[in-house]
Amino acid sequence: MVKKILYVTLSGFLAQSFVGEINNSSMKVSTFNHEKSTSQISINQSDTIPCPIYNDPNYHGSADPEIVWNAHEKEWWIFYTGRRALREEGGTSAACPIGVAASKDWKTWRFVGYCKFDGLGGKPDAPYTFWAPGIIRDGDTYHMFVTFKPGIEGYWGGGGWWIKHYAAPANNLLNGWKVVEESLKATHSIDATLFKDNDKWLMWTRTEKDKIEGIFVTESKDLQNWNIKGLAKGDINDKLITGYQYQEAPYVFSWKKAYWMITDPIGPDIALYKSEDLITWKFVSKILDPPLYPSCNIGIARHPSVYVFGERAFLFYHVEPFRNYDIPYPEVEPKNKKIFLQITELEYGNGKPFTDRDKRIALPFTDGSKH
């Protein structure tokens, strides 16, 4: 098997060599200094996905990506947390807006803007603190379940945290978001992911409730009235089986005739679980471990979402290539907090899924209108 690797010159770990002091949001393969390995690169680079795909043009803190097909614009939109990475004063993770990047071909991504909620926002500094948008489409309406903090003070924002539900029409996914409900306001919940199971919706979150914390599941018939079922069953909350003391950012998807959930344990890899019924989850493996070679994909993969395209599945995630994880996050210098969006394919072999972050990713389509 021919190894397909994308290298980038990181002489002295220079940020300039990697990001070119990015002043625009359109990322192309030509941005980087590529070197062929001793193995021939057998995929035509014009048919591959760039690395990285995107960086926020203002504070350069694009994180927690959620990709959806925008049926009105006929293109893919990535909604992301706009962390204020380069801000010298104020919290990096406070007053974060929800940013949007768009692409028709997965090769070139452009900055669309920042979302407005009930007419407020639309700027790099939000009036509230938003994290980790989870988005689903139901008919002609899109629903966003986003982590919400009413305050912008301090490093992380203040005033509690919960999942807030907004909705927008398909023709206005940037400025049309209106609040629907806040059923989980009584809980400390973050990072919602939703999946429809026949006539009901299931939502998984990282939740703290009644001195119990972990990955919780909640269900609804109408996306407005939610019944908290409690901790998700199976291996997922069993620390003895997984070895994880903490997990966040659950994401559920269907692929290869099974249900899968990934979580972010804030470590060197991402946890993968499998279920036959969306109820009981079995630990499968760890994926998205760091690349073997110095490249534009260095850094710990964080907070992935998944887009299934036919038989292929793609992980969208963020990396902080210049961050030293031994230093508490608030103490990291702003210049080392830049965050980039990446794509890696989830493949299947030897009976289980795996990832290879050194591998160039071939586009899953030739016509950008297909999804």
C-alpha cells in the first residue's frame, strides 16, 4: 500500500511557516511548503482535501466544528466556536460567537460571518458566550442546540451553562436564529449531539446533575419538550473500562450498519463507541491519535463531528498546533492559541474503524452539488 503523506516545513517550529500569518480565511493546498516523501504520492493533489481547511480570519480561534449541508445555498457550511485566541485581554473562551465557513468543494473554504441570535451578535465579540453548536435539519427548519453561558466575564464566561435551542429557516442560517426553548437550563450541560430514532429525537450531552456527571441522554418527540433519561448505558461512563476520568463532546452517527459515538476525553486521542440500539454503548477503540510525521496536522485532535458520505465517513475537528498542553490554558501565550480546522477520513479494516492523520484525503465527490 502506498503511503500518502503531506509534509510541511516546520523549521524551528515557526508559526509563519505553518500559517503564513494568515490574514484571510480561504485556505488552499498551495499555502504550504510540500515535500514528497520517498514514496510517491499517488493521489492527484487537485482531488484531495487541503490541510488545514480553515482558520477564523479575526481571532484565529475556529473550534468545535459542525458541518451541515445548506440546502438553500447548495453548499456545505461549518458552524464553529469562534474562540478569541489572539485577544490579549479578556477571556479566550468567553464572549465567543458562532462562526460560519462555507465551501462547495471541500477544498476552498470562505468565511461567511458570525451568527445572529434573536437579532444580536454577528461580530467577533459576542454579547453572550457560545460553544459547540450541534445542528440538525427537520424539514425546512434547522435547529441549533448550542452550549450557552449568559455572561462574558472572566476567562470562560459566567452565569452557569446549559444547552439553548435555536431555530432558523433554511434561507437564513446566518442571521435567522430565534430561541425555541431551554429545557436543560436546570442542568450544567455542554456539547449537544442529536440523532432521530424513528419518531423520537435523542440528545446526548456532557452533563452534571444531582452530583452525577458524565455523558447523559435525553429524549423528545417534538424537539421542544425533553425528558432526561440519565447516564448513557454501557461502557461509555465506566471509568474502569475506558480509563477516562472525563469525556465531553459526544457525537452520534450511523455508518456501516451500526451506530457510533465519539467523545473527546481531552487527551492524545478520541474515544469510539458502538451500539446496535442507540441505548447501550460498547467501547471499540481510540482514534485520531497524533500523526507520525511533522505536518500541518500536528497537535491533539479535539471535538470532532462526522459527515457520512455514502460508504465513507469524515471527521471534522480542530487542532492547536502551537499549544503546549503542559501549560494551563489561560497561561498559554495568545500567539500559541491559534486553532485550525482539519479533516481526516474514518476508515474500516481488521474488524474496526481506524484513522491515519498522515494520509492525504481524496475528495468523496467530483460534483460539489452532490451531498
